[in-house]
Amino acid sequence: MASPIFKRYGVYWVDLDPTRGRELKKTRPAVIISHDELNAVLDTVVICPLYSSLHPTWRTRLQITLNHTPSEIAIDQIRVVSKDRLTPEKMGDLSPKGQQSLRQLLHEAYCA
């Protein structure tokens, strides 16, 4: 059976356990932020988990709507995870506007 192809800006369920300290726990949605060139050859992907609890004033969170559900992307909880932690079924994709907003927020938080 062929391995699933995980693409940038796709949202998948990710099993984040086991964790330590204040890391996000449990299985939750996450958006892949690593480039497709890396996703094609590595056994890992870079993800940002999603929260259903909203924190509109937090500068490290991006408010989105995914499948008609308000959520936020936690760029302060970036993780590299094995592809084995992801379910093969995609929940959805970020909209083009969401992709642009995520790139901008990542740049402001980590490159500026």
C-alpha cells in the first residue's frame, strides 16, 4: 500500500501523545507547514496544532474557520512529528487567504 502524500496547508488529525510539560496533548487537528519538497522525502512533517478554544488577543494564534468550525492555529506550538502520527484522511485545506495569513504570522513571529 502506498504511503499517503501529506501536503503543505493540509489539515490532518495528529496524535501528539506522549508529551512532556506544557506541550499540547491528545489527538487534535494540525496544519502541515513544511514545504512539499521536504514532505515528499522525509519521514517527518512540521505542524502547527489547532485549538477549538479561541484566544483572539494572542499574537501567536491565527483564527480560522475549518469545515464551518471556528478554530485557531497555534504557531507557538510548532512541532516536528513523524508521519506515523498523522491519519491518512485529510480534514481539509487552509483557504488561500488562510495560507497567506499563516505565512505572514510565522514570518512576524520567527523571522522579524
